[in-house]
Amino acid sequence: MALILNEHLESECQLGIWEIQEDYDNLLNRLALLPEEIKVVENFRNYDRKLEWLSVRVLLNAMTQKELTITYNGNRKPYVQGDRYNISISHSKDLTAILLSRKKRVGIDMEYMSHRISRIAHRFINSDEIISEEPDLSTFHMYIHWCAKEALYKICDKQDIQLKENITIEPFYPKQQGTLTGWVRNRFRNDHFMMEYIKIDNYVVVWSSK
């Protein structure tokens, strides 16, 4: 069993994280997929993509204790078919994460800190945001910003949002686990979102609900 986190949060959400330790057949045998779902996963050329896709379904079923089906709308936003869950999904390297809620919109993003994110920081950090100048913290701080913006992009249904221009993260000091505030400003909304984050080994996970 590779379920490493399955937690009911105070925000009326459920957070689950799965570490992919299984091979393709092991994950597939844990699921009762529909014929059209089997066709989808078999059409992926990349083996790791197959594992990611299967691990999302295995994690969802482990969290809900049900056999559920995930579908997508035209903007590639996931939905749980035949159930009232709102769902957000993320995966990076060997981990898969899901945020569920029956009452709130949700957004989650997770990244493995594998590259020098400072090289692309100018693409998503704006002039109102502050990144730590401490060498041991700056990369971590930038990854939190990146994940927070991706999570807000998802919770707002990806509508007319540029990470640098339309999302601002209020200043905060990065810790192993904490909270922050993000703002989304575009033609659809001018709203703030409370967010939570956690560092798990070399992964950063950020989520929000509203």
C-alpha cells in the first residue's frame, strides 16, 4: 500500500497523497475500469504517464472507499462522475495528490524541487511579491509561489489567468508547513484565497478551497 496521506482537513476538504511504488499491472489490477478508460490509459505512449493516470484513480478510490470515475470538461478540469465531489489533482515525480470537497471549490499543486527555478522566476513572480534572499530558502520560497499560483489557477477554472499578471501571493516567511494568502485579479474576479502548504521530503504541496 502506497497511501502516505489521507487526511480530513478543518476546511471541509480531504487531502490524499500516494507514492507510486507499483508497476502498471499492479495498479491496473486495483481498479475496475470501464472499457473507455482502459482505452485511454493504453493509448498513452509514456509509461510514467500511464502510472500517473492509474495512481490518481487508485488514490481516489482509497480516499472514498468507492469505485469512482473521473471525467474532464473542455478545459481539462476534472470531475467525479456520478458523485458530488469537487476534485483537484496534481502529480510530480513519484507522488500523486488529490484534494476533495463536497462543499467547496478546490485547487492543489505539487512539485518536486528538481531544477533551478530561479531561471524561470521572472515568468511568474511579479513586483509585489517578495522572495527570501537566504540561499537555503530562496528556491523553496519560489517553489511555494509556483505551486500556490498553479493551485489558484485550478480553483478558478483556468479562466483568463496569467500566473504573473493575475495572481499575487502576499509576503510570507517559508516554513516546513504554513499558510499564505493569494489574490486573483482579472475580469472575472478580484478575490483572495487562504492557502496551506507543506514540504514532504523534496516535494512542495500547496492547496486551497473556497
